[in-house]
Amino acid sequence: STVTPTLIASTAMVSLSSTPAEAACYGSGSYKWCTDGSTYSTYGNSYYAYNSNTGTNWGGSTYGNTSYGYSYYSSGGSTNWSYSYYGGYGSGYSWSFGN
């Protein structure tokens, strides 16, 4: 299916929490902390985060027109996703393991 570039990323973010929520993030440089319990770091084309409220680790990387992401849950299991964007159109998919 065809989706906007933010659809897959926002869907992945929403799935990390049991209730939808907005969070403000603070910090400088490559390190941020957020009001939802997350800490967030960027290194080059990659990002890494941990949410202390949910026990979820998540992150991803971007290579050219394709982004890859992952979430590991404290209850077990994981979700992975990829998204590619070409000429104004994008598509993506996700897959899960465990719980």
C-alpha cells in the first residue's frame, strides 16, 4: 500500500505504549529525555531509545531512502519495521516475534 513517510514511524511509536500519549522532550546535542519516561540518543544516521515506564527499547537507522526500526518489549517479543520512500511515494512493512 502507499502511505506518507510518517505513517509507519508514527504507527511504530504508538504501538510502544498501551495508551496514546504525547511527550515533550528536552536536552541538547545527541541526547534527549522525555516526559513519557523515554531517553533518546542519536548517533549519525541511527537513533536509540529506552522508555523506563514501559521497559521498551526501540530505535532504528536510515540508509538512503530506507529506514529500519525495532522495538523490544519488557514482556518479551519484538517488532521490527522497514520503510522505503521513492519519488513522493513510500511503502513499508513490519513483523513481530514472541509476545
